[in-house]
Amino acid sequence: FSLLFHHKYCPSLKIHTHIKHIILFLFIRVSAGEDVILNCEVEPDIDLTKKTVEWKYFDTSTKKELWVHMFRNGKDDPDSQDDKFKKRTFLFHDKLKEGNLSLKLLSVNLSDEGIYTCIVNNC
Ligand SMILES: *[C@@H]1O[C@H](CO)[C@@H](O)[C@H](O)[C@H]1NC(C)=O
Ligand SMILES: *[C@@H]1O[C@H](CO)[C@@H](O)[C@H](O)[C@H]1NC(C)=O
């Protein structure tokens, strides 16, 4: 199955995506049980540890939007995260400083199918 992926960002920043296993530009092919990295980074490289970084998920079957991951005030905010994604998501904290907000999602399965969006706020 595949995960669709896109990004929102502040107009002053350009976001680059480098996605492995790309199909039709934004589809990532994954297999059940696999850990995936959704690549997202901003250019120019800005220190994202001082920004609010969010990942959202849109469930295309239920049409619901859920919080995948939230990073603000210099740390992850698990309280803002939907149960579906609890303990399954990781930002690469060492890479945030370089503008890389890629997300690791553990053990994907069919119920994770949908649209993932990376968002940088207050820039
Ligand atoms: C961003 O970080 C992820 C996770 O470490 C890595 O896979 C990806 O290659 C990085 N992107 C760049 C351009 O370094
Ligand atoms: C997918 O994983 C979730 C969380 O681990 C689990 O609750 C659900 O039953 C799994 N769904 C399928 C189709 O395997």
C-alpha cells in the first residue's frame, strides 16, 4: 500500500522532499510492519528547534485529520498526539537544527494509509 505525503510551510521557506520509493511523485510504497521515514526538510537550513513543527495525517477513508507528531518549545509534545501514533513517531532531534524535520513512523500497517503533511509554523 502507499502513503501520500505533502507539506505546508511558510512562504519564505522552500521545502525539499527527498522520498525513497516514490511513485507518482508523492506516494511512498510501504509494506506492512515496515518502519518508514517520511522525508521533509526546509531550505535554507534554519534551526527548527526554535519553531513549532507538526506532522498531520488525513485518513482518506474516514476523512478525519489526526495529529501525528508535535514539536514545540524545544521538545516533543506527546499530549497533542493522536493515540494512533503514540510511541510510534520520532523526529530526528539532531537534524532539526539543520532544517530536517523528517519523521520516522514505526511499524506501518494498512490502517496508516492516508496523507501525511509536515508543517513548520511561526517562521
Ligand atoms: C534528514 O534526516 C533523515 C533522518 O536521519 C535522513 O534520512 C535524510 O537523509 C536527511 N536529509 C538530508 C538531506 O540530510
Ligand atoms: C495496525 O496497527 C494498529 C496499531 O498497532 C492496530 O491497532 C491495528 O489493528 C493494525 N491494523 C491492521 C490492519 O493490522
